Amino acid sequence: MPDSDIPTVLKPFPIVVRIPVQWSEMDAYGHVNNTVLFRYFESARITYLERCGFLESYDTNRIGAILHSTECRFRQPLHHPDEVLVGARATSVNDDRFTHSYTVFSQESAQVAAVGSAIVVSFDYEKRATTPIPVSVRDGIARLERAAEGSAIDAR
Amino acid sequence: MPDSDIPTVLKPFPIVVRIPVQWSEMDAYGHVNNTVLFRYFESARITYLERCGFLESYDTNRIGAILHSTECRFRQPLHHPDEVLVGARATSVNDDRFTHSYTVFSQESAQVAAVGSAIVVSFDYEKRATTPIPVSVRDGIARLERAAEGSAIDAR
Amino acid sequence: MPDSDIPTVLKPFPIVVRIPVQWSEMDAYGHVNNTVLFRYFESARITYLERCGFLESYDTNRIGAILHSTECRFRQPLHHPDEVLVGARATSVNDDRFTHSYTVFSQESAQVAAVGSAIVVSFDYEKRATTPIPVSVRDGIARLERAAEGSAIDAR
Amino acid sequence: MPDSDIPTVLKPFPIVVRIPVQWSEMDAYGHVNNTVLFRYFESARITYLERCGFLESYDTNRIGAILHSTECRFRQPLHHPDEVLVGARATSVNDDRFTHSYTVFSQESAQVAAVGSAIVVSFDYEKRATTPIPVSVRDGIARLERAAEGSAIDAR
């Protein structure tokens, strides 16, 4: 996807993933069920965690990310067929956690369908306790956020 | 389920639904995926909307509930096999919306696995606009909340 | 659940699990989506694999079950609210695989909603190859099937 | 997607949809859960039903498609990240039903991950009974199958 095709609202997001809306994601009200939006968030979050080195950190020294909390504000119902673009970016980074901001953009309506956020905590899976974000991950986040502007857009 | 079996933390909730954890609800980390908690919330919410008359209101005059936003704070990972009790109660009721509070209790660990909330808006599906909560629904909510203490517990 | 409450059609099944139908399992046609029936099968299958010792076999010597294929015949649409009883039994046991038969019974309609089957293969996860069903598992299956008549009914 | 990029195995399929594998589709075994393959089938089926006129037939005269049965043979486990191509074609068309054949192709492994089929029945939703496939739909199916060779490929 060329940069020029990224909607303006997603330009500040270093990670933008593209997800086709599946027919079975709609519920009995005929629009995409609210829980699916959290799945969209998760897909963008996982790609972000891959790119900033947090998945690798878990594999090498068992310090990984854990989800503390998440929330979503629904703006427009989504329907099949459609394709959404889901942006993820870090809006604040603290010692042992950071906040993710998400935006779901409907290509069909050319509007924002939902916005949300999550608090992601750095967790030592050996010691079963929160722990400072590893330096390599902190650098990865900084690198991603500097690049921003959807430059890491990804179809997965 | 006799009242005496309801955990103390769920006593203030007029609606408590029982849901067995399904094996396939666990993700690659081996615990129940975060999006499933929102499905648990929804199951309690739908039962609440049935009992307070909001589903009937939609059927008779197209004034129904619409989800404005929702959030979840994860406290303890859930695993199969387990059975959760999910409580829903209204914590504030305004002119055209009310706030729901949810608690997910794990029978296996005898602990709270997650807490959350949602803002539910009264919506006129004909006029496509928010509208005051119908009087009958407002009464239904008041009746449920007075009863409280898990008295409307339901296995579905 | 007392034996007397088990519907006749499920009496030949050694494993019967009880699952409440969740509202969000319904799709845009207003009935439970076809993929959910396979989740119901899986829940009964996993309980069966636990009881016959196949999950333990995987944990102790990495010989576990793998799903070769599965199929479902839909008989009656399901809706929320309802609670289904899902039976699983082995209908044939060969050297390195067995066939499972499933029946999903709707408590609301007191009718069979779907029937299906699966071929489950014994797999050596170290050698990445099929392998004979371990003797302990073979005995576990025989024990379960002898007992049958829903005697191992389980609410999860 | 240019025709030249369609894998040979999918060339006989008039409908090929592209679906990115979502991280949360993996279960506790670390690969895509079996029920998700049926969702992939459904996404291809719905696109097929749109293109052959069966969705429109339901909207105009309440004669629509209903799923009789479906089955899947799993060949290779799928993982995130990956993108699958899912083909659907009609392999036999009878008076009141047709058989769909599906193939799920992993772009990551360049191999077939699963094959399956479904029997789709023509149903009069007013009379609650099976009914001959409408002529317009029968023509739509014939048109699609003549074109074949992935010419109707679709990213949704």
C-alpha cells in the first residue's frame, strides 16, 4: 500500500494493518459484533509487539508483554463487505508499561469506525512480576514512533 | 443456584450468568483471550436488557439499546476447565444512557478474573438518533437494581 | 445432572457437556453460526480426551491427539437463549486413530440440532509422525465407552 | 491480484478470497483453531452466493441458501503471520441444492492447508421448505463456473 493511500487520520500511526471484514463477524443486529473490534486492536498490537522487539524479548529471556486493560469507543457500525485499516501507536511510555492508542478506519465508509486504547505491561514470566521495559524494546518503540506516518504499513 | 452459593463480591449484581470456559477460548498463550471477556460481558448485558424490558422495547417501538463504549481490566488469567459467574448491574442511569458495571468471577480460583463497564445508549432506530430511555425500561432497571443480590441469577 | 434428565438420544454417549448458547454466537441470520457447532464438538472432544488419558499422554510423552477431519450435519437452527447438551463417543477405534461421533441436543426445542463426527489421529509430536494409540489411552477409551449412558456427564 | 499470482491449485475456482490470519485465531496448541477453517470456508461461500445472485434472491423473494452440512480435512497447521487464499467452486448442481468445494492455500508455506466441502440447499423462507434453485441463481452459478480460473478473485 503506497503511503499516499493511507488516510490522513492514520498517518501518525507507525503500524497500520489491513483486515477484511468477515461475514460471520456480524451478529444478530447485522453489524460487526463489538468483541471483534478488540480482535482488530489485538492484530495491530501483536504486529507492533513484533516490530518493537517485545515478542523476541519474550522468546529470549521470558520478559514479555501482558495486557492490563483495554477499552473501545464505537463510532460507526461496520458491515461485511468492507476492509478496515487498524492503526496502533504508543502514546506514553513509562518504566514498566506503555499506553497504546488504536484507530479503526472503514475503507467502505471512509470514516473512523472505532477508537480505543490499551495499557500494556512489561512482565517477567519467570518471576511472575512486572519489570521495567527492556532497553531494546524501549529503543524499538522509539524507533517505530519516530518513523510513524504509516510507514510500517502491513497487510497482515 | 441457591443464593447462598453466590460469591459475596457478586451479591450487589441483579444479573449473574454462569458460563463454562470453552477450551477453544484460550489463545496461543494458553489462557482465555482478552476478547472473550467482552463476550462474557455481552452475555450478562443481553440478559440484563431482556429482564429490564429493553429488548421488548426494540421489538415493539424500535427504541433499543446501542453500545457506546466498553472497557475491561484484566486481573487474573482464565483457563479451561473453569466456569465463570458474570455479574451485571447499572451504576448510573441518565436521561438517554446508563452505565453498566461487570465482574467476572472464576469458580476455579474463587477470585475475580476481570472487571469492566459499558455505556449503553437509548437509540431510536427509526429516527437514527439517541432518545430518552423509555419509562418502562427505566422502571425495569430500577426494579432489577432494588432486587439485586444475585436474586435473578441465571444459568444461561 | 441426574441420569434421568439425560435425553434418550444422548444415553449412548459417555461424555455429555452442557453449554449455554451465547447471544453473540448468532450471526446476521439471527441463528447460531455454523462454525459454533464445531466449537461445541470441540468442547465435548476435549473433555473426552481428558477423560480417556490422551491429554495426559501428551504431557508425559508428547504423544497426543491431532484432528484429521471433521464434519457436521445441521438439523435445526439454534438461538439464544438456549442450552445445548453435546455428546461425544468413539464409534470405531483403529491402530493409530479413532472416529468420534457427536450429537448436539437443544434443551429449548428438545430436539437434536446437529450431528457430526471427527477423525482423531494419534500423533508423536517429537517424531512428527502418526503413531499407534498408547495402550493407556486405548484402555481409557474402552472404559469410557463401557460406562456410556451419559454417566460421565459434565457441566463444563 | 493479477491472475498470474494465483497458485495453480486455485485456478479452477471462480471465487478466491484473501484472508490474513489473525493472531487470536490460534488456540492453545499455537496453531489456527479448526473452527476458523470453517469461517474461511464461509467467507468464500458468502462471496460466491453474492456473485451468483443467491443473496439478492433472498432479498427480493425470500428464496435463499441454507447450509445443510459441511466438512473439512486438515492438511497443514496454519500460524500467524500468514495470509490464506480460499477458493470456492460448485462441483455439482442438483434441483434444490448444490455442492461447494473449498481449498485453503497458505501463502507462507505455499501449500494447501485444508480442503473441504458443503452442501448448500435452496430454501423458501416464507414456506419454510426446500425449493428448486431459482433460474437466475442457476444461471449465475453456470456463469461463475465457466469463467473460473480465479478470475473473480477478491481481496475481501
